[in-house]
Amino acid sequence: MDRSGAVEMYQSRYSIAAFTLIELLITIAIVAILSTLAYPSYQSFITKARRGEASRELQAFAAGMERYYANNDASYKDATPTRITGSSHTEHGYYSLAVTLSDNNQSYTLSATATGAQANDSKCPSFTLTSTGKKGPPATVDRCW
């Protein structure tokens, strides 16, 4: 076997299919561009999804307030988030809960204020729910609730 035949046989037996450096760089650039475009949309989706936690927890808090009222001589006196729900924050800690009593402890306004990672939510930083079922703040009801 001559020398060129031996080289040919060696190359065919041990040839490696691989990507060139330019192909890898182009692939990395495409992935980087797609990531740059997708990440803000993902963050927006996560922020909106977390708003559901505030809504759900306020409604559960309101139900707890009604039970408290029935069990405490028709008064909301001394009602606190910790006493009603067991915590002053929502389940995953994205909102802090508070209650404001009025009308001689006969009505209330519940509030959930964004904290932690959710504090960057500039469109819906807080939610309120009154003892009459009114949701607020009024300017954000359609967008946030």
C-alpha cells in the first residue's frame, strides 16, 4: 500500500464529524438574542401569575374575617392577619397582609402589599378588599384582579 492510500484509510477510519468554531459562535449568538427577547416576557408572566396569590389570599382572609365575626360577638375587634390566617404574609411571601378596622369594629379593609421579588410590580403594587366585597384600588381592579 502506498503512502497516500494509508493516509486516506486513516482519515476515513478516524475522521471526526465536528462543528467549526464559527458555527458554535453563531449558535451562541442566536441563543443569546432569543434569551434577551424572551426573559422580559417571562418575568412579566411570572409577575402576573403571582398576583393571583394576593387575590386568592385576600378572599380567604375575608372568609376568615366573617368566621371571626360570627364567633366573637358580632365584632372584628382584635382581628389580625396572624390570628385569622396564621401568617401576616401570603403563602409564598410575595405579599404582606394587613387589616384596618372601622365603624367601631363593624367593618374592615383588608390589604395585600407586594414584598420581596414581587415588590417590582409597578402596575399592581397593592390589593384591597372591604367587608362589603369592594375590590381596590379602583384604578387597578380591571387590570389586577
